[in-house]
Amino acid sequence: MSIFIGLLALLYPLIAYLGLTVGSPSIVAGGLIIVVLLRLKFGKSTLFNKNQTKLFALSMLIVLGYSLLTDTSDGIRFYPVAMSLLFLFIFAQSLWSKQSLIERIARITEPNLPASAVSYTRKVTLVWCMFFFINAGIAAYTALFSSMEIWTFYNGLLSYCIMGLIGAIEWLVRKRYKYKPVTQ
């Protein structure tokens, strides 16, 4: 069930586009709200704590609820903006905690990270913060000033490709340098 709900979340822009071409924004928003509630109930996260998960759900319910109540696509189109800003907040917040979010992810497979790896994971966390900041801006621009086709293309394809590219580059860099010692 949780894989199915995750897949629906990934396909959100395509579902929104197809739904809005055949149905009203209220119906699409209502369906997406059901997906958010299912994800809250059945989704499991090893990366985010319960409060962060609830913050995601509440934010999505507010954004989608706006479309449900107004029968406009505005809230639906701002969903990717809200997601990027939430990820930015969580990644940035982790920089001020004992472990950055990327360090937490790295420790899943490598529990005893050397100091150089901890420094590296903080830098990677900063890169993701920059991505989410820029992505939120582009997503907001497409929500406000672009056609539904361009909004779907960016938020449903291009932004995912950019995330994949960042992940692939990071993986290559990590494999190439494998946490070289920090020089002071």
C-alpha cells in the first residue's frame, strides 16, 4: 500500500493535469486529498519524524483544500511549491541539528561515518537546500505564469530529472573521492 501511495505522490503533476482536463478542480483536489490522507495513515518514513510528516500533510491539505473550496486549480498548481519549501525547511533545519538529513541517510548503510564523511554530508545537504530553494521559485513561476502543459512538464518531468541528475552527480563524486580526509 505504501509503495502505491508513494507512486501516486510522484505522479502528482500528471494526475493533476489529466484530472483537470476531464474534471473540475474540486474533484481533482478531493481525490488528491484522499491520497494525502492515505499517505499520512499508511505511509512510513525512515527520513522524517512524525511531526515533519504531519507538517507535510497539513500543508498539502491546506493547499489542496483551497482548490477544493474555490473550484480553481490554484491550490493544485501550488502543491509543488509547498513541497519544495517544506523540503527546504527540513533539510535546512537539519543543518543546525546534530546530524544533517543526508548524514542520517548515509548512516543507514554506513553507521560509522568518518569525520570527513560528516563534513561531506553537510555540503550535500546544502546543495539540496539550494535545489529546493530554486525549484520552489521555478514551480511558483510555472504556477502563476505558465500554461498547464508547461506546469506539468516542469513539475512532473523536468524537476524530477534535475533531482535525479543531482543524485547521480553526488553518487559519482562520492564514489570518486569516497570521503577524502578533511584538510585544515
